[in-house]
Amino acid sequence: GAVVSQHPSRVICKSGTSVKIECRSLDFQATTMFWYRQFPKQSLMLMATSNEGSKATYEQGVEKDKFLINHASLTLSTLTVTSAHPEDSSFYICSARPGQGDSPLHFGNGTRLTVT
Amino acid sequence: QKEVEQNSGPLSVPEGAIASLNCTYSDRGSQSFFWYRQYSGKSPELIMFIYSNGDKEDGRFTAQLNKASQYVSLLIRDSQPSDSATYLCAVNEAGSGNTPLVFGKGTRLSVIA
């Protein structure tokens, strides 16, 4: 149980274009999902908390107008990287938990974004 | 600012030995603690979680928690080459509700055959 599916696993796009990443909880409902970003040899850094039916909460330094999050249902959150630039190239990973706040987070397989 | 500290390694151990991975955290109010394994280019996968002081064993893995010292560790017995990965320590933010995890930078483990 507790499967989180993320798509696409890898995307290459040109600078200035937008990319949408989908994150689905397959066997549980997730009112909250978390989006992390990981640069090479770095730790996972929380970008934003996605809340079903309301606005996402962004971490300090993360541009909300650049990283658009939509959590339209209890099983789907999307992250859109708008006007992507090479410095946005990173590994984006979504996560969610089926239980209470102190239970483990389960991660999607991640999306490797390369902006050329 | 909440921080989770880990030695980046690499930690090299021979096959069959015990690997010991350590982690300290800054938020004294943290209540739940997790160890994830991350292979290169992959997303993290949960290894163990621990909530109470003491030891928790699951197969070859033992998690140890000392809240007074703000210290968490992971022991891997009979280490195998397939255990070679980066091990991430994660701590849940203190407080109620569905909160994110704060991750350390990870310790890279290399098990030498």
C-alpha cells in the first residue's frame, strides 16, 4: 500500500518553456502532498506543501509564480515549472502519507528535469 | 531553523560488517524519525522509522533514538554490496497536523565485496 506515482520520470525542455509534473496517490487519499527538489549531491529541500482545494504553501525562496501547484483532487497534485531556465534543472520528487502526521512519507519516483 | 546533520561520508565497510550511520537534529520538539535509502538517480525509499527512545530492530536494520541527546542512528548488520547507497535521516517537524519531513544531506555508504 501507500503508492505514490509521479509522471513523467524524465523530461528535457528548452529554456522558456513550461513543464507539468503530475503526482498521484494510487491507493489512498492525500489532502496534503509535499514537493521536494534535489540538486546533485544535495539533500532533499522542501519546495512547497500542496493542499487539496486551497492554495499551496511555498517555502522561503521558492517563487510561487514560477512553480505553480494545483491540488485539484484528493489523489492528484501537479507542479508546473513555468518559463523554465537551466538553473531549474533538478530532480523533483513528490510525497504524501496516508496516515497521521507522524507516519512516514512515501515518495514518487521523481522527475529528472533538464532545461537546455 | 530546523536542521538535520549527517556525516556525508563516504563510509566504507567490508561485506559482512556492521555499518553505523549517525544523525543529529536541532528541533528538540521533534517526535518522529525516519531513515530512507536513496540509490543514485532514484527517489528515497523508507527503511525504518522510530518514535520512542531506545532501539528498534527490523531484519538487518536497527534504528536507535536518544531524544535527550537529539541523536538517531541506523545500524546495518551483515552489510551487503546492495546496501551501497546514500542513507537519509529525516525528522518530522514538531507540531500537529500533516507536516513535511526535514532531511539531512545523507551519508553515502559503500560496502566493499
